[in-house]
Amino acid sequence: MFKIKEELVVDVEGTFGSLKFIGLGQERRPYDEKTGEYGDVNRRTYDLISSKLKRVVEVHVSPELPILEFPFETEVTVTKPDVRGYNVSGRQGLSIKAENIVLLEKGAPKQENQRSPQQPEVKNK
């Protein structure tokens, strides 16, 4: 096995085509067996539809971000994606971590690291 020392730049549009927002995938909270309580969210994923892969892709973002709420099937992009392939017991897939998921501005060039000035609605807990 070898490791690549430099960061690879992912061409979001070339790899995934257009991405459309489906919604919150899952949140994980650690469970403390001694106290029987759940801790703070330590992982959050969102489901996006990839036009090129023709399937739903799960994107991991920091649980520190506010909960994202975009209209269903709104076109979005991911910032600073880290894409890794895996093969576990014959099941193959992609693990995608991103800095954020942002609305794609109409008429704006599609770039993998572009930040949109449009902010998502924040859902209070």
C-alpha cells in the first residue's frame, strides 16, 4: 500500500455531475452504557443525488455546522471534498467528506471549492 502525500483536488462536476439535495441522512450520537445517555452528535450525513453516478451519495460534514435545510432536489455543490473508495466484504462504494454543502448559484461557474454567499436556513434544536 502507498500513501499520496499531496491533497488530490476532486473535480466535483466531472466526478458526480450535478448534485441535488435530498435531505439529512443520519446523525450519530455516542451512547454511554454506564449512564444510559446519548452524547452530542459526532457525525452528520446528507443524501445528495448524483446525475453522473445515477444514485444517491452520502456526504459527511462536520456536526459543528448548523443543520442544512434546502428545498428538495435543489442543486448544490460540496466544498473541499475528500473522496475515498472502499471495498468491505465485497461491498464497494465511496466515502465522501466535505467541508460544507452549499447552494449552487444559477449562472455561476461550477467549481469544487467555490463558496456560495447564500447560507442555508438554520434549524434550531
